[in-house]
Amino acid sequence: MTRTDTGAVRPRAGSGPRRVRDTDMARLWHPYSTVPPAEPPYVVTEAEGTRLTLWAEGRSHRVVDGMASWWSAIHGYRHPVLDAAVRRQVDVFSHVMFGGLTHGPAAELAEVLVGIAPEPLEHVFLADSGSVSVEVAMKMCLQYHRSSGSPERRRFLTWRGGYHGDTFHAMSVCDPDGGMHALWGGLLPAQVYAPAPPGGFDAPPDPGYVEELERVAAEHARELAAIIVEPVVQGAGGMRFHHPGYLRELRRIADGHGLLLVFDEIATGFGRTGELFAADHAGVAPDVMCLGKALTGGYMSLAATLCTGRVARGIAEGEEPVLAHGPTFMGNPLACATAAASVDLLAGGNWRGDVARIGAGLRAGLAPLEGAPGVREVRVLGAIGVVELEAPVRVREATRAAVEAGVWLRPFRELVYAMPPYTCTAGDVAVVAAGMVAAAEASAAAADGGA
């Protein structure tokens, strides 16, 4: 690269994937990684449909994206409907501030979201990312109680094993010990934790566990503002599933103690678990709900925090009637237009059938790992497949094995998992499952070799 007279850096003409990799290693800081990274990243040179073209070590690999770009690209890549939505909005305007102004894409998206969300959610705050939507949700709860004359209600009840994002207040309701944020334990707000919910989507609720939830809530009721959880699926905290009946118990407990109930549906929303929202498995509506990831079909960053009229009125009637939060790119027109098109695309298609097909394919393809040495559990829910190993995944070996098998995966901790695009064919799903098997076997072999 060369530096211009103004100090700007201009890429060399004709730079290819090798140059991209080298520049990345020298300059970029990747999520949950060192500088420079321990392993060179794969370079994406193309993305279309369900597939990515990856370059590494002088070779290209065309692979099924088993991660749907961290669970967001539910319609795959270069979808003509979403591409057209972006182009139409670019031709009008790409961004305007949302303070004192509004525009059609934001209004349309708000109507779309309220139309599909559990009643009585009716107000929409548009944020930049999932973590920010959680921050907004927590701020809503705190301000609601402050406006209602209970400023002492400043803590949140959650259960262990959760993950809600990487910003500070969001980190405080993640798992404090087993999660990735233990480093910040002495700096984060001190929240209240119940044990993780017993595992198993089909296992009936444990009365003893429900009793423990009630005990913890009662003990701290006067200082609690809300309960916040990931419904049905705990994502990045461990890819654990629990029975929807626990959500009904949380609703009852929250109502009994005057608490608000927040569902973080950033990972589970828009059909991933087999229902449009995970809360729908239980027929429960929260007071506040967070959405993100698949909201724009993976095209760009956008999230939303929805709340009931009661929450909005409670804040509006307080001494400080405004919600004091305003991201610069809040309500970005490009993102809103794409999100509205993505939700319409989902609603107009056969997403239930797609999710069921993916789930059936994952069950069949992962069956060889049931009871295999080194495998603790295989579990599938909706379009989510998880292989939990008995030892931490050897990420380098597992990732390479998956890529060689034709799949992009991103294992972590003891987990090899997939959340592929809904547009995957039966053949794609078979490839994803085979890649998960290859990753698990490669990790086990590497562990045995290093023992």
C-alpha cells in the first residue's frame, strides 16, 4: 500500500486474497482473538446462496455456511429480493438522523414487527446491534421503576449459562463464571443469578427448580427491576435448550413480584427454534423483547427493542419522560428497508417447512455421533444442531476438517454446532451434518494425539 499526500492509505492495484490475508494479520483485530491472530483467517472471496468461497494457503474452498454468518443470514447470500430492497433505498437516501426526523422504512418496519410480535408489545426502539438492544431493554426497565417511584429496583434476575452481548450492562447478565466475561467480574453491576435451567426441550419442568426460582426472586424482589433470559435456547453461553414451561413460570413470578420480564430473542427470533419467536413455544409475552441477528437477513447491522404500552407510559409519566438513548445510526433507512423486506420474505415463504427440513436432516446426519467416544450429547431443535464433546474442541483441527468436508463452522468451548440458512437444500444439510461429524472426529483425534 502507498500513502497519499493527505495521509490516506490506498490499496495496491490487483491485490488478491493473499494480500488481504497479510494485511489482515498486520492490522485487524478479530472478535475473541489476539493481535495478530494465532491462525490466519480464511479469506472470503465470494458469497452466494448458501455457500461461501474461502481462500487459504493458496487454495479455494466452496463451502456451505453452517453458521449463517453468526445466525443472521437466514435467506442466504445475494438474495434477489433483499438486494433489490437495498438498491431501491440507496436510490432515495441511505441515512438520515432519527432525532426529530422519521422516514418510510422505519415506520414500515415498526408496523411489521408489531404485527408479528407477541401481544401486547407495541412500541419499537431501533438500535444498532444486539448488545445495544439489550442495553436499551435494561435501561427501559430501570427507568420504568424509577418513574414509578421505585428507584431502589436496580438489579436484574437471570439464570446462569446465559449470554446477552459484550457491552457493559449486557455483560453483567451473562454467566458470571463460565462465560467469556469473568475477566470483568469486579467492574460490572452486581446482578442476581439463579441456577441454569435444567436441560432438555422435551423434559418437563422440574418443580424443585421452579421452587428455587421463586425463592431467589422473593429474596431479592424489592431490589429487582426485571427478569431477563434467553427463551428456550441459551446461545453463546453453551447452546443449551430448556423446556418452554419455564417461561410461563418466569411470567408468573415476575407478575407476582411487580417485575418486568425481558426476553432476549436476538438469536432465537424469526423462526430459528421452529416457532417465529421462542416465546411462542410457551404462549408467553414478555414486557420487553430484544431482536437482532436475522432481522435484516444478515445484510447489515440492526436490532430492535420492543416494549408494551405499559412500559412506555410508565417512563413517559415519570420525572424524566424521555428514554435517554440515541444511537447515531438509529433507524438507518437502508437497514430498515432491508429488514422489512427480510421479514416479508420470511412471512411469505415456507419457513416452518424449511426449519423442519433442516432439523430432520441434522438429526439424521448427526446420528452416528450418538454415544460415540468423546461425545457427551447430540441435540437438535428447529434449525439448530449441537454436538457437545466431553473435552474442549481443538478449534484449528475441527475447523480445517469441516472446511475440507465442505462446511464453514465456528466451534467454541466443547461445542461443534450449526445454524445454517433456511434456504439450505436437503443436500446442503447433509453436507453440514457430515462436516460437523468430521469436525468432532478431528477434534477427538487431535486430543488423543496430544494426550
